Amino acid sequence: MGDRSKITNPFFGKILKQLRTDRGLTQSDIGKVVNKGDSTVRMWELRSSEPDYETIVILANYFGVTVDYLLGREITVMGDDAPHPSIHIPVKYGDVFVALNKGDDNLEQDDVDDIIRFIEFKKSTKNK
């Protein structure tokens, strides 16, 4: 997947822009990190093109997120006082993220995994 490849990921550009703006960075700043021009970063954010895998890894490392997060395949809940630095939630459970983010329950990854397993169990019993 090169810079001019067909767009296959609908989330990358939006997530990149959010990470960049949350940190007060410009497109030029990100371009310098990955040795690309600001117009290339702008095209990524507008979903006109996508970076190659190596660039995605560099960006994930730079922002301190996983490649899955950067590609929109998981949501990361960050907390300074959390026992673990982050909790990962699959994107399809975005509503669970909202519910968990509203409370101050100090949930850990194992707790979130249990909740997701319970949701999957309930869905499977409803489909029978």
C-alpha cells in the first residue's frame, strides 16, 4: 500500500488528524516525523491517499498508540491514575467505551475483556 493506493481504511485519516490536533501539531510537524511533506499528511487526513505500513508504524510509535488504534480497529482509554496506561476496546464496542469513560471505576483491561465477553454471550443467546 503506497501513498497513491486505493483507500481501504475509512478511519486512518480522521484518527491521525485527531491525534495531531490534540497535541497541537501541524501537518508539517507530522510530515517531518515521517519525512514527508505537509501536503502528503493533508491527503492522508482527507482520505485521498494512505501511507505505507512502515509509515503507519512510525506514526503509531510517535503517538504512543497501537497500529490497530491508528487504523480504527480499537479504541484506547488513557488515564494518568489508571493501574495500566491504557485499556483497549474494539471499535465495534464504541458504545461500551462511552459508558466506561463516563465513570471513575478504575477498570483494568481484564474487566473490559470480561464485559466484552458478556456482551458477546448475550448477543449469541438472543440470536438463538
